[in-house]
Amino acid sequence: MNQDLYQFALRLADTSLTMGQRLAEWCGHGPYLEEDVALTNVSLDLIGHAQMFYQLACDNSETSTSPDDLAFLRDVPEYRNPLITELPRGDFAYTTLKQYFIDVYHLHLYQQLSVSSDEQLAALAQKALMEVKYHLSRSEAWCQRLSLSTEEAHEKMQKALDDLWFYTPELFETDESMQRLMTASVIPDMGAIQTVWQQQTEQLLEDCQLAKPENGWMATGGLVGEHTEHLGYMLADMQFLQRAYPGCEW
Amino acid sequence: MVMSGLTARQVLAWLQAVKDPEIPVISIQDLGVLQAVEITNEQIVVKIIPTYSGCPAMYVIQDEIRQTLAEHGQHEVDIQLLNTPAWNTDMITARGRAAMKLYGIAPPISASDQVIQCPQCGSEKTTCISQFGSTACKALYRCESCLEPFDYFKCHA
């Protein structure tokens, strides 16, 4: 069970860390000052969540490790985030819609995890949930604001949706390890999370007058460490200091 | 060894000097970050919780707790950063809210109080400029009466 929880904690932490890192790239590039500050504040929250879940992974690890080691010394095949979170940040519409999809996912996932049979996991999920609710109210408002404003903004949102939609089913994938956790009520039934996620997001797309793409190719691979080429570049950037100066602190 | 006769109450009184690095008028006790002090034979145990999970001020706060206790001759200190209870704005004391308002930050509203008042002029005509301000725990507002922008300490529950 410990090994399963270790793997699942990495899934949560890697998802939040890659999201947080991509948002941090907006620092100094936001559409205006207040929004620049908001983007990096959300980034900070997500990196905070990653740190909590890496600690959970450490507490369930068979070998001695630290949150920093897990973030900075693992390579691409060891990362377990879904592919959507490692995609390049794109334009503001793309970042906004991706954020919205992940916020809704986190909302329902953490709501269920906060009643997990594992007390530590439940406490961390409850803490993260409070912050995610606020993230969602912001990303949802921005989706509406962009989609229902100018033609150009609407077009960019539709383009973002056409690109991102096929990466979303991967969020709900499970492997044998997660299924054991589901049986033990440590984690919720991911299929049920997917159902509420779809209801909520499809309602917003309709409100925003965005057309959901026809079903087609679906991305997969994160759970088995098969990633897009983008993750390698992200890690090269993020891990440079620890790789070049092992153990460096400031 | 901790000096004999030292009480948790005394340590809490010393720790009133440790303020939030971002809002230097409110103590970590009034903010709800400082949860408990326990004295064992060997050391002083200080239990703290983070406000927001990624809050970078937690490192500074830990340093300041050590420094403050060192000034009182206490060097055997164990600071525990806990994840439970999850911090929320109801943990901010009335004294903390009053200090915040005097400092120019609108304190978080409670369930019975739905309007965010301008901390400068007290006007109730205020609008949100950005859902995030200078730190994760604040949002940016503007007063429509005196036209001053101000930070609002977000309700977090």
C-alpha cells in the first residue's frame, strides 16, 4: 500500500509542480500588472501543493528521499503528471482554459480526497481544496470574459479548446496501483470524478459559446512516464541548478 | 535543558514579538499561524501552520521564532510545521483584525458582514480590481468614494 500511495502522491505532486512551473513562466509577461501578479500567485499555491504531496511521497517511500530530491533529481520517465500540464504555456487564452480544466479537476478530486481513509492525504487535500476554489472562480470568470468579448478573443479560446480537449481524458486514467487505492477507499473512483468534471466543463463551454471538438485521438502516457518532448525542456530549465551544483542551497 | 519554571504562557508572551513579515503589525499568534507551545524537559516545542500552502513567509517566521527565543536565552527549540488544522481566516483574532485595519488592509469579512469597507474612509462602495494582491492572502480593491486602492485580506474558509 505504501508503494501505491507513494506513486499516487507523485502523480498529484508532479501535476501541481508542472502546472506551477508553466504559470511561473508568465512572471513579467502577464497581460497587465494585476493579472501578472495573479498568475504567479496561483503558481505559488500550486508549487506549495506540490511540496506537500512530495512530502507525502517521502513519508511513504521505501528509500530515504526529500521533496527537493523528488522535484529536482528525477528525469522525464519518472514524472507521472498527465501530458496536459507539461504543454508549453501558449497564449493567455490557452493558459486560461488549461487552468480552468485543471481547477475543475482539482476541485472534485480534492473534495473526494479530503474524506480519504488515509488521514494525512485527507488533511493535505482539504488544505489544497480551499485554495483551488479560489483559483477556479478566477479561471472560470476569465473563460467567460474572453469567450464572450471580441471575435479575436473568442477565436483564440476556440483554438485553445481544439488543442487541449484531447488531453483531458488522461486526467482520469488509472493503473493497477491506483485501482488498489480505490478499492481501499484511499482515493475516489476516478470514473465518477470524470462524470462530474464533464458535466461542469461542458456547461461552461456552452455558456461561453465554444464548440466542443468531435471525439478523436486521445493523449495518454503520463502514468507510465511516456511524455511529450516539452517536459524535457521544462526539467532542463527547472533542474539546472541542482544538476550543476548538487546540494546547493540559498 | 529548558530552564525550570518556564511556562508556555511566558513563551507565548515572548512570541507576541514575532510578526507576519508581510503585515508587520500583526503577530503570528493573532494571525492564527502560531497554534501551540509545549514545554518538555529538553526543549520548547512550537507548533505552527501555514496560511497558504506555498507561503514563502513560513521560512522567515521560523527564523524569527528561533531568534526571539534565543534573545530570552532559549536555544533548545523544536519548531513543528503542521498541516492540520487547515488555516482559515476565522483564526485571526479581533485584535489582529483591528491592527490590520489601522495598517490600511481591509480585514476578512465574516459571514454576518457582507460588505468590504475601505480601510481608509470606511466607505462601503468598493470594487475588486484583482483577485490577487501583493501576496496570495490578499486581493486588490479600490474605494469608489475616496478613490484609494487598498489590499483586502481575503476570506479563506
